[in-house]
Amino acid sequence: MSAQDPFYIVKEEIQESIDKLLSSFRQWEHAVYGSKEQAHVTDELRTGCESIEWQVDELDKAVSVAAKDPAYYGIDEGELERRRRWTRTARDQVGAVKKKVSAGKELSYHDSHLELMRLPMEHPHQTESSNQYGHHNDDYISSESDRQLLLIKQQDEELDELSASVQRIGHVGLTIHDELRAQEKIIDDLGVEMDSTSNRLDFLQKKVAIVMKKAGAKGQLMMILFLVVLFIVLFILVFFT
């Protein structure tokens, strides 16, 4: 198929989104359970999964429309099956990520809860020791804040790219819609022209019938002889001149 086929244009954009989703998923797998980084990446993955699922569903609807009249869209059954197979694969990839993230989130909460249950109660003599590490915690919080700001910036950039991708998909959809409307108008005009031609043909047949009726048997015989002579003359002119 042509690279300008709307299906392949949208497919490439969705594939780029899936590649970014898998990259974020690998980052999520290496993140510490219960950390702010993991929570942030989890939200990012869930948003990405929902967006990609919506895009795949819309693309699958377009394939279903094309399947109703493959000849009109210039594709065959083999091409339709390849498109269905790709949408199924994309949906399975996103579903697998979504399932693992959901399971991991529940596990993270469970592990964190157990860890809190294992922590002993703080005694007065431990207060001084805790204060010694206070400044270290402050440094860690500052570093973690910088990391969160960087992740938020990356998420904003990805959302901007996703927004641009959705806009391009919308433009492709509008182009397809305009083309279908134009084709529909051509078909309507053709139908009107065929009706008009049919009416003129019926009128001409009625006129011929009236003339034949008025001419009588003798007149009809003369007309047939005239047409036969005319046919012979035309045959001679065409094949012997």
C-alpha cells in the first residue's frame, strides 16, 4: 500500500506512542516500589495506555468500514487481515502493560503497608539519632524534587506530542470525510442523470409505439424494409470503402 494511505500514517504515529509507552514501562520496572518516581511513572503509563487504546479503537473502526467495501478503497482481504492483526497486536501490547502496572500498583501498596507494620515504635532515646539524619533527609527531598520536576517536564513534552498526534489524526479523518462526501455527491448526481435518461427513453418508446400503431401493418413492413436497406448500405460503406 501507498505510504500516503491514512491507515499507515496513523499506524506510524500510534507505533511511536507504543514505543514511548514501552520505554516508560521499563523505567517503571526499575523504579523502587512505593517511591514517588514509581507513582509518577504509573500515572503516566495509565494515561498513555488509555490514549493509545482510544486511537487503536478508532483505527479498528476505520478498518471495519473498509471491510464493508474493500474494492472501493482499493484493498484486498489479505491487506484487511494484516491491518486487523496489527490492531490486535497493538491492543495486546497496551493491555499487557496496563495489566502489569495495575498488578504492580496493588503489590506496591501491600508491600508498603507490611513495611509500615514492621517498623518499631520510636523511643525517646532515638530522637537524637534521628535528628542527626535530618539534614540528609532534606538533601534527599531536594534531589527528589528536582527529579520530579524533570519528570513533569518530560511528561509535558510527551503530552504535547500526543496532542499534535491527535490533531493529525483529526485532520486525516476530516480529509476522509470530505472525500466520502464528494463521492456521495457524485453518486447522487449520477442517479439523477440516470433517472432523467430513463424518463426520456420511456417517452421515446411511447412515441415509437404510437407511430407504429398509426402506420398499421403495411407501414410497419415498409419501415422494416427501409431499416434493412439502411443497414445494408451502412454495412457496405463500413466494410467496402
